[in-house]
Amino acid sequence: MEIYLHVGLGKTGTKFLQHKFFPKIKGIHYIKPQKYGRAKNIILDSLKRNKDQNLKFLISREFDKQLERESEKFSKFFPDTGIIVVFRRHDEWILSQYKRTIKNGFHVKFKDFFNLENQGWYKIEDLIYAKKIEHIKSRFSKTPLILIYDELKNNPQKFLQKILDYTGGKFEGKLPNKIVHKSYGEKELSLAYIISRLIDYTPPENNLLKKYLYVFPVRYSILYLGKIIPENKILKSVRDEIFPSYEELMRIREFFKDDWEYCIAEAEKSYQLLKRSHE
């Protein structure tokens, strides 16, 4: 039996992988994110029903702050799991996380979401990739596959082929040579920020009815309105107030420079090990 667990991070092409790529890998039983909580039972039940013990499983779930905690729990049951993890440069990643937070209806400025004074929603330690990599290595016996988000954007075929080589799977059809990702601009998100002060449309826990009948219609109506209305002084003022400046993002990039270089080196190391295993 072989088990592979894709752990994110969030905002690194996870939706594309979960919906467009993983389900089309042949020779592997794919367990969707919604079934992550039942993954252990699904695997054990499959083993009981099948005489063939050479089964392969691929589970995908998006973790950020929870990565260490969840991988720790998973390792207690399946310590031989192959971990697949994707990283994105720190300044880009935290900005993308912030934009998702605004899109989801939370009313917070970037400076309160993350700052180098370590007083935001996200703490500095949440962005230390070396800590996450070393945690994974210490909990699982199989060498992890460490990937970089930039490669998915710039050379998706090479990126995806690494996953196929790592898992031993085959892709149905031709690997895509371009990844299209829909994102919302600062104008739409500025309107969402304004309205979130007046209306609560944050995602509810364990209430699918409210999520689909109230939260989603409100959220995407606001974003659509933000897209079609002309730029104006109010939106520009809010945008300047809530989003980080270029200089601020550069300070974040510089602060995590060594950690990012370590991450790049680890990704290259895991790729070289993967190549040698296929020679």
C-alpha cells in the first residue's frame, strides 16, 4: 500500500490540483478534501475489501497554520505517507491569503492581518517554511515532494509531471501547458471590505444551507458589483488604507529571504532525489 497526502499550502494552485488534476490521475484512489476526516476509515475499508494490497491512495487537504498539527495526527496512523507540499514566496503568499480573507467577508486591514511586529492574525512563525519542512521530514519516513508555486504558473507540465513521477500515477490525456486562475482585483475587494462592515457574510461553520443560500449569493453579488462600478474616490481611499504598499511587501520579502532560499534549495533537493529514483 502507498499513501500520498497533499497538504497545501493554501493559495498555491490547490483548487486546480484538487478539481482538475488529482481526479484524472489513473492508478490511484483519490480521496477528496471533503472526505479528509474519513480518510483513515476509507483506506482501511478499501484494504479489507481488496485482496490486492498494492493499492495507492492520494488525499488532498489545504493546510496553512494547521499543517504541523494535522500532519502530526496523520503520521500516527500512516507514518510511511509521501507528503506533497507547495510553497509560494512569502510576500505573494500572505497578500493572497489576505485577499481571500477580504473576499470571504472579514473586515480587517492588511496591517492587522500580518505585520513584522508580529501582532497580526498571522504570526511570523506561520510563515516559516523551514519549520514546516523539517516537521514533515521528522514525522514521515518517505522523502516529501517539495514544490514551488512559480513553477506551476510558468511550467505547469514539469510541475505536474513531478507529482506523477512521485506517485507513480498516469494522467488521463495531455498535461495542460497553461493554468488559468480567476482572482479578484483590489477594487472589488475594497467594496467587499466596505460592505462587510454593514453585513455579516463570513462563512458559517457546519451550515451548508446558509452557505449556499445566503453567503455565496451575497459574496459574489458584491464582487460582481465591485467589478462593474467605475473607480471612485471612496474605493481608492479604502484601497490605499487596507492594502499593503509595494515597500511594505518588499520588507516582508526581505525579512523571509533566507527562509525562501532554504525552501528553494529543499525543493531542488527533493527533485534531484526523485530523478535519481527513476534512473
